[in-house]
Amino acid sequence: MRKGEGSDVREPLVRREREMGFAAQMQVMPQAYPIPASTLTGRTLGQTRCPLVGFRRRRGHTLNETGKPKRILDEAMRNETWVTLMSEDQRIQDSETRKLGVFPCPGLPPSDPVPTSVHRLRPSDIKVVAAIGDSYSTARAGGGISPINMLFDYRGNSWSIGGDQDYDFHTSMPNILREYNANLYGYSKSIGDCQRNLNEAIIGARSRGFANQATSLVTKLKQDPNVDFENDWKLITVFLGGNDLCVYCLFDLTAAAYTRNLRRGLDILYANIPRAFINLVVVMHVGLTQTLHNGLISTIMLRLACPCGAFPKSQEANTKLGEYTEAYQQAVLDLAASGLYDTDNFTVVAQPFYQNITIPYKDNGELDYSFFAIDRFHISKRGHSVSGRSLWNNMFEPVGNKTTQVDWYDTEIVCPTEEFPFLFTNQNSDVADYAPYRMKLNSN
């Protein structure tokens, strides 16, 4: 554990960072942000309030429903008829999902003994999964086809942390990982916050909220009796930045500011969590929403949630959005490649499958909305399934040779093998003879 109290250490760093450019920030060593012991006292995990619709207002987060709307939604979720309608809506969507059948990858036992280096980490060695992010990681609107679903977080369907059903029906990353470790812990279940587990994502979160989510995750991991904090290998997926881009034109949220926010969050994880592999997912281009929105519902939603992305005021503004997006993406890639967080005990790897994302079209040329929620800002359960296996595939592709575009209709999964069994990191990706072992899935 590194010395120093978070508040005493952080403020001088913040002042220095404000005077620094983007490149200079990459030269600053990770700061010691230990979580004060006082943070770990008080309410335990079992005592946490558990509303089904979890809207919380914190510094660094926007678009959180609070007050009377939240009370109305909480009351609605206690209504048996309402809950039945929600379940039926998800059942209809599930009925359109084809079973994938037997998991196609060969078995891969855990390491014996347990590895002491993150650069020799097999999927079956991972005991705990967690997530930090925004509404993409909470799976807002990701479980049904009616407008009311825009109000709910289907955390169990989340591409990065969801554990509803299993691989056979839904290829979230944890559901695939459970094929290697049936005792995996930390994934979310169901709707809302009641079974969120180690999913710290919050709707509307921007990158400046990373530090708060990281602090909360450290606290949970230390308190949770199901986690061997010092010895369990932990896989933490971080995806933030989309909401920054959605309002960049209102607040001029530069790549330097984005980098600063990522650094603070990563520094907290690095200073406090042993045995951790961090998936740092590259942000997507929110300008895609300009093509996706159709109809009154999506137009209203996107004007509220993503005005700078969906409705640029001019071609010049749209060009600037593209420039900011590329700068954000490069910030993630540079930060992960910097080596600042590479030790035997901890690593950060950029996963770029969203980097060059495009809109899916059917064979007849029509836009395929089945991958998107009705608000056209979030992805549907099908979209989460594709994103989950895209993340998985990235994890088993060498750094520098990772897929940078979601193939919406691709049904192949990359399988780790005895020859190449490890999650790829900056330090184990020098494999000139590597060829991914891909197996075909049934269509989702």
C-alpha cells in the first residue's frame, strides 16, 4: 500500500495537471490514493438500500433522475401488474434469441499454482469481475422493446458485467468467462440496483466520476466476504467518455481533461487493488446517433442526453466532434501503452473494439435497429451480446493487433488455447507466430 492520504495528495496534483498539456501528463507517475480507513466503516454490503430503479446523484454525473420521478418509478416496480408487463416485454425479446448450443472452445484448466504475474493470467484464473462506467455498462434500456424500458437499467444484460441467463442465450463477457470458471463472482443480475453486485457504473457518468466509482469499488472489494482481496485475480472493465463527448461543445471537455480524469481513477485502482487486470475500453464515436435517431422518442432523448453528438450546430462543429473523439481514443491508447501501470500485480490494457464502430445495415439496405434500444442512444440486449463477445475477443488478441471495429453479424469467438492461454498484455504480446483460434457460434 502506498503512503499518503487521498485529499492531501490529490489537490496539488490537480493544480499541476491543469497547467500541463496532454503529452506531459503521460510522464507523471501514478499517485498514491489509498482509501482512508473511515471509508470502510459504517453501512455494510448487506445493509445497502436496494431500490430496483437506482438513480443516485453524485458529483461528476449528469442526467440522473431524482426526487419525485424516482419515487414514482420505485412505487411502480412494487406493482405486480407493472412488473409482469416488464417481464413479458423481456420475454418477447428473449424469444427472438437463438440458443447458441454447446460452448465451442476447448477446455482450459486454471494455472497450477495460481499465477503471481498478471502477464500469465488464464481466463480460468480470474475469480472476480467488476465494472466502472456509464449507462452503457448499466445496460439502460437494454432489456425490452417498449418505451418504458428507457427508464430501467438491465444490469444483468450488460456486455461488460452482466450475468443473466448464460452463454447459451447471451454472450456478455462474464457469461463467456463463466464457461472457464463456474464460480466467477461479481457479475450483475436482473434489473436495477438490487443485484448490481460489483457493477459500479452509473447512468450519466462522465469521466470525472471515475475516481468516485473507483473508490466505491475498492470499498466493496475490501468488505465483501466472497472476495479474497489479496489473492483473487480481478478483471475490471472501465468504459467512460461517451457522455463527455455528448456535451463537449457545452463545456469544452478536452482530451487533456479526459486524460486527467482517467489518470485519477486508474491511480486509485493501482494504489489499492492487488492482482487486477484492467480492461480500458476505447470510447466510440457518439456522432453515430445522427443517423440512428428516428421519431419523437429518440429525438427527445438524444437532445437531452447527447446534444453535441446527435445534433451538431454546423459542419464545423461536427468536424470538431470527430477531432475530439479521435483525441479521446488516442488518450486511452497512449495511457494503456505508457507502462505507468504495468507491474506483475496490475496492468491496464486498451480494448479498442468500439474505436471504428459503424452502423449495421440489413441485406436490403435498411438500418438494422435490432441492435439498439428504442431511444437509439443505447444498445439493445442483442447489442450487448455482440459487444460482450467483442470485448472477449479483444482480450485474447495481442496488443497492437486487436480488432478495432464491431462486426455486428460476426458469430465467431476467439478461443484461448494451451499454446496461447493468457489474456494479452503489453508485456506478453510479442508473439510473431500468433494466429487467433476462432470458433463459429450459432447466430444470436
